Amino acid sequence: MDATALIAFNIAMLGALVSPGPALVAMLRAAVTGGRKSALACGLGLAIGGMSWSVMAILGLTALFAVAPWAFITLKLCGAAYLVWFAVTLWRNADRALNTSAPRGAQGFWLGLLTNLANPKAVVCLAAIFTTVFPAMPTGGQALLVLGNQLLLEVSFFALLAFGLALPAFQHRYIAFKAQCDRAAAAILGVLALRVAI
């Protein structure tokens, strides 16, 4: 595999990771309610969810969606329903005091995993990255190299984000503006759910 293609893949992946969306909201919730451990677990869940979509892209899920559009529509509607539930939960709890109980790593992990798996547009985005960057879809050892590289990149990115979001200065600012932040995040998730659905 050409090293240039792998570098281009990493740049494209970083562009996708830094764009605001459900993953950032999930990391924020995990960090402020469960601390650094929960945020790290959430990041691991997000990374595994993202890599799962890459595995599906490599295995040809986009081709399946082209043959059976109803499968993609079903997946989109399920993903949109999850995002709506997440948005409604955020909105309804915006005025409640922040729960500062002990970190719940497993809950953070499941939050991250479900958030990324509920975003069916990720498989389309990843398929576009794969087909743009690589002359042919990676197979065998090359596929394992790309997937391992992606997992390392995503885990590293989300770990850095977790440490940043768990800083006391950030935590204090979030707590001061919790209701506004949660309602803004809920509105963003609602718009994203609508976009996923249509």
C-alpha cells in the first residue's frame, strides 16, 4: 500500500472527526457527568463504532444498500429515532443539576458505540473516503492495516478530547451554562436526526 494513500486517509478521517456532530455531544455528556474515565470509555465506543462502519464499507455494505434501498432507509430511520431520543433526553434534563456521581465507564462506552452506530451516514462518508483515497478497496492485510490505523487514530483523537473536556476549567464553564449548552446540543441533534431521516 502506498504511504501517500494512508496519509490522505488519515487527513480525511481527521476532517470527519473534528466536524461537530453526535460524537462530540456524546463525549461532552460523558465527560461532564462521568469524568475522564467515562469520556475515555465513550471515545473507545465511538472509535469501535466508526471502525465497524469501515469494516462494513470494505465488505460492501454500500453495494447492498444500492441493491436494497429499503435496508438503508430502515437503518436511517432507526438512527434518526436514536438521535431524537438523545436530543429529547438532553432537552428535558437541561434544567436539572448535573449528576456528579462516580464515573460509569461501561455506560460511557455504550453511549459512544450506540451514538456512532446510529449514524448510518457514516458508512456513506467512509465509503466515499475509501473510494476517493484508495485506487481499489483494501483487502486482506491491507484492509487490516487501514482498519488498525483508523482505530489508533480515532482512539488517540477521542482520548485527547476526553482529557480536554475533563479539565476543571472547562467543567466549571459548562456547569455555569449547562441549560443553554444542553438545549443547544439537543437542537443540533434534532436537526441531525431530521437530516439523517430525509
